[in-house]
Amino acid sequence: MSTKNEMVEVNGRRYARPQAPVVVLCIDGCEPDYITQAIQAGEAPYLQRMLAAGSSLIGDCVVPSFTNPNNVSIVTGVPPAVHGICGNFFYDVEADREVMMNDPEYLRAPTLLAAFADAGASVAAVTAKDKLRTMLGHKLKGICFSAEKADQATLADSGIDGVLQLVGKPVPSVYSAGLSEFVFAAGVRLLQTRRPDLMYLSTTDYVQHKCAPGTLEANAFYRMMDGYLQQLDAAGAVIGLTADHGMSPKTDAAGNPRVIYLQQLLDAQLGAGHARVILPITDPYVVHHGALGSFATIYVPAAERARAQQALQAVPGVDLVLTRDEAVQRFELAGDRIGDLVVVSDHLTVLGTSEAKHDLSGLTVPLRSHGGISEQKVPLLFNRTLQGVDPARRLRNFDVFDLALNHVVHR
């Protein structure tokens, strides 16, 4: 790479070029307590050393606390108001259709991964689910593939082939801890064989949706992760670890899901067809959450808006009901990609459309989900000490590259 004092600028932020390989990990659904519990159980000795010898901070993720807006925020370094991705799913008003936000055509800002590659850095990105691959890899002249479709990666579309042979593992089930393990294993092998200057690894929250912090299954996941982190460190990487969101139990005392069905409620209040409820958690992988999260947007005519807002605010379990302008201001969202109203539920409650439209048969354990303010706290953990970080600064998960590149003290 070029001299270390040169900077790469993207989306109004400036980043130092890596002096050593930098690996940033987004551990999907990793509320800080998962790490704390695994360490206390003696299952994560490397993470314990990171806390002792590196830097451990807490930051805020983007609300809605869902996968797509947060991963895109992390790799662009800016909130959804700038990059435009406000959920996994949205209502395209101009096209009059509800669509997944997986296509890079919806991106309004370049990624710092592409910017570093354009500046001459070698860059790699590995994601668990394929839904993120095209956005993370948008205009990236480097390596980018998903664990879900690792066998389909080619030099032409992913910058690499022979991934299964490189990693030494078969393609895992999308509903397994193995999907995330493949990401970690791929990251270690890429660092050992290709040694990219900058690497981004993004996992899946299959385990976190099913298992609370401190459970045997959760601790086993973090024990597995701990071993791969140790290997990344041994290969000389600067490690920055954060999460796209936390995770909360969304049940009553008996373990039954606590759901507010917004479309049913509004149809009863306003009449059928007067409001359209959009659940931005919706994605192709709904088995473990049933498309139930704690954030929803609602399209409703101006004449009915105050009445709808009043009805929603009176519902137990509803945390906030904001107008579009209020939500844009509070959560830094793109106003043309959210509804007229935004509803956020509390830490024990999720939001649905109508009962008949949610298949909960896949919920073999009590529901755990995310999307609201209650899942906003995430770790910012580094294997090196940091310097020059303003203690009064509000840290966000999308500051992780800034901290890893601009504030790490090199050994």
C-alpha cells in the first residue's frame, strides 16, 4: 500500500490506510451480554484478553435495529439518511410495490470497502447470508462472497473461486451456527493465504434468535468464535468487533410471543384499506423470527393520520409512535423510504401485520427478536488500545472502521 499518512475519503469521512491487516467483524445479534456471559463461563479466553489488553466500548446501532440498514451503515460509515437503506424490506411508493432492499440500486452512497480498493488496497468481504453480498460488494474490486452460496463464487462475480477448497468446509445450512462459523473460517484462511489490507466479516443471528446470553448453546457459539478471533490475532490482524443490533426476548411470562398486529388494529379503527403496514424486518429467512420485529412503518392518508397515531399510542407494548419527520430527525432515516408513521415497540413486544399472515410454526423456542431502541446497544471491541477518542462522543457501530483505522495504537 501507499505511505501510511495518506488518507482515503468516503462519504465525508477520512480514514488512514492500514498499517497492518484490519479485520472488522459484525457479529449479528450480539448484545454485549453474550460476550460477558461467555467470558464469565470461561468459554472465551481470547475475548477476555481482548478486554484486558485492548479496548472495550459500547455503541449504538442504527434504528431500525435490523441487519441491512446496520451492515450498510457499517460499511459506508454513515446513517441511513445518507445511504438510503432503512430496512430489509420497504414499500416503493413510485413503483407501488413492496420489495426487498437487497439490490445495490437502492444504495445512495459508496462503501468504504470499494473506496479503499479503488485507492489500491486489497479488500475482502464475507457475509453469512447472500442477501447482503451484492450491497457489501457494490463496485468492490476485490473479494466478496457469502457462506450461503460459497460454492457458487467465481472469479468473475466474487473475485475468488474454489472457496470450499480454501475453507475446507462444505456449504452449511442457512439455519445453523455453521453458517457463521464458515464466515470466521473463511476470514482466517483469507488472512493466511491472501492477507488483504482490509476485511469485513458479517455473520448471522440464528443462534442469538434462539438462545439467550449465558445458555450452553450461546456460550458454545462464542467459544467457537473465540478460537477464530485468536487465529486472526495470531496472523497479525487489527481486530474491530461490533454488531448490527442486540436481541431481546419478546414473550410473556409463559413464553408466548407478545405481538401487536398493527394491520388488524388499524383496519378495525379506520376501516379496511385505509392503512398499509410495512415490517422492515421481513427477509427471505423468517423461520427464526416469523417476520416479527419491534419496528414498523405505516402509510395512512393525512386525514386519518392523527386518529391512527392516537389509537396506536394507546396500545400497551407500544414504545413510540412518530410522524415521518420526527422519525427522520430522531433516527437519521431517509424520509422517502419510511411511512407516514413509525411505530417502535418495547423490549418485550413485537409488531406484526395480521395474525393470519405470520407463520410461527418455525418458532421451536420462545421468540427472541429485535428492531427497536431496546436492541440498540452493541459492543465496540478491539484487540489494540485506542487513542484520541473523545470521551463525550456518541459512538455508533458505524464508527468501527474509523476507530480501527484512525485510533488504534500499533504495537
